[in-house]
Amino acid sequence: MDKQLLLLISLQELDILRKDRIKEEEVGFEMDNIKKMEEARASIVSQLKDHIYRKYTRLTKRYGSAVVPVVNNICQGCYLLLPTQMISPEQQNKSVITCPNCGRILYWID
Ligand SMILES: [Zn+2]
């Protein structure tokens, strides 16, 4: 899988975890891992290309999740059936590809 795509998937997982942790912190649970998470996040962000990170931030603000899987050629963000000629199996997960309808970043799972 493309390195940038892998980084984006890890970043999103981390962001979801982070949000949960911050919520728990608000209700008074003792949580000391937020700092570690921030460090891990900074390390991922530093490896992402600027324009890709900007895209991720924009999509997260707009939709909540920026990176979505494709199942049976269907974008799991907007449920558009992706034209198969657009992305051949050889191209899947080889670069950062966005959905032509919703613009979310796509990845394929086997
Ligand atoms: Zn879509």
C-alpha cells in the first residue's frame, strides 16, 4: 500500500481514538495518554505531504471521516458506485485517490 495512504489511515484511527479519550477526560476519567497520542500524531503529520494533510483536514471538518474504504466498488462515504474503468485493480491503494463524487480519500480492502 502507498505510504501516504497508510499514514492517512493511521492518522484517522488516531484522531478517532483521541476524540474518545478527550471525551472521557471531560467526564472525569483519569487519562494520561493524550500527550503520547499528540506525539504520535505529530510524527505522522510530519511524514505526510502538505497538500495531502490539508486535504485530510478539510475532509475531516466537512464529513467527520476523510478516509473511507471501498467495498464492491462502492465508496463507503457516499455510496457511489465507482466506475471500474476509473481505477483498475493495479492502481488501487497505489496512490491517494479521491472519490469523484464526495471527494473523500479512498482505500481498498481485500
Ligand atoms: Zn464518495
